[in-house]
Amino acid sequence: MRPLILVANWKMNKTIREAIDYAHRLKELLSRYDGVEVILASPFTTLRSLDEVLRGSRISLAAQNIHWEDSGPYTGEISALQVREAGCRYVLIGHSERRQHFGEGYDQVNRKIHAAIRSQLYPVVCLGETQIEREAYRTLNILGEQISKGLAGIRPEGIDKLLIAYEPVWAIGTGQTVTPKQASETHQFIRQRLSDLFGPSTAAFVKVLYGGSITSENVSPFVAEPQVDGLLVGGASLDFEEFSEIVKCTALRRS
């Protein structure tokens, strides 16, 4: 059984010293558990320091965002080439907080995915519906649109570099989640949509993760679902003891 992926999204949290201390403890923890791979989505300021700590371990780094251009007059932005040089292998793209607070639309998400693949980064593309969309029974329509517009123009050979993170917007930081069965069914729809667009053999390479108020108390049934390839963990990843329990539960379910 292939290892599950845990993406720890620290958002706008942790100083360099806090990040380094956490990384040392996490590296020691992962040395005791198989069946799980961890990706740290850390603030830009910590990436280079974390790369030095984590080099050679089973923990990879992700940027939380990139610009779609490789360079240029974009004050305050960071390019895919820059974060790759800082040690990143992955990048989060299209997180709902980017869409909601910074106005990122389909075109920006699409251009960032192209930039990531062009720079040999693995995009973690975030999808999800709002509470209003869910109550209107539009979840699958919204996800289908996010996939088709976000991945427009991506060649099949770029799809195997892709991770999809299904994270219902209404579940982020609220304590609410879909049921594990609902998550599995939604993941199955995502895979089918990818298969329709790129073919079943290409879609089979894509890993589909679930996110949205994951904790050590609810993680086990999610990782037991065969359609769930891993988890995107937000607030619960900030506390090392809590995240270590998530790592242990995940590893034990897939051992």
C-alpha cells in the first residue's frame, strides 16, 4: 500500500526559530514511522533554513504561493524558480484563503499551475465549495469547473506532477467536516473528471488529498478510505504534539 501524504499548512505562522525547532522534532518522529510522507507548507521566510534541517529526510517543503511569472516588476511577489532554489519541491495553488482574501480567480490559478510545472515544482491544487454552494447542491458542478478551468492547457505529461487537495471552504477552521464516506465519493468524482479530461492512465497518477478541520480525533476514518491519498492539515499542524498524533494515526492505518 502506497504511503499517505500529509501536507502541514502553517499559513502565516511560525518564526524561523520556531520552524527549525519543529522541523528537528518532526524529522526525529518520521524516522520511527513508515507509511506516511510529510510536506511542510511553511512561510517564505523559513524555507531556506528548513531546507538545511530537512535535507535527506522524508519531509519535503512546499511554498504557500507563487507568482505566475519567472521574474519581473512584481514587488512583494515570489517566483516558482525562487522557491525551488530555496528548497521547495511543492507549492500550494488556489487555496480558498487566496481566492477569498486576495481575489485569485481561475485565470491566476491556471497561470500559477503552468508556472509551477514549468519550473519543475509539484502543484498542490486546492479545490472546494462554499456553504452556499453546498446547500444549493452545486458541489460537483463547482469542483468540475475548478478542475477544467484551473487545468486548462496543461499537457497530460504535466498532470503526473499534480496533487489535488479537496478542502470544502465551509470546513476550514470551523470544526466541521464532511463524512469520510462523502470525502471518498467526492474524491472519486475528482478522479473521474481528471480521467475524462486527460485519460484514465494519466489520472491514475494524481494523488487526491482531503482537508478541512482534520484533527487527531477524526483522522483515522479519513485515512482508512481507499480514495483518500492523504490530508491537507491546517490549524492542527501548528501544534507539534497534535500533528505528531495525526502522523502516528496515519502511519498505523497504512502499516
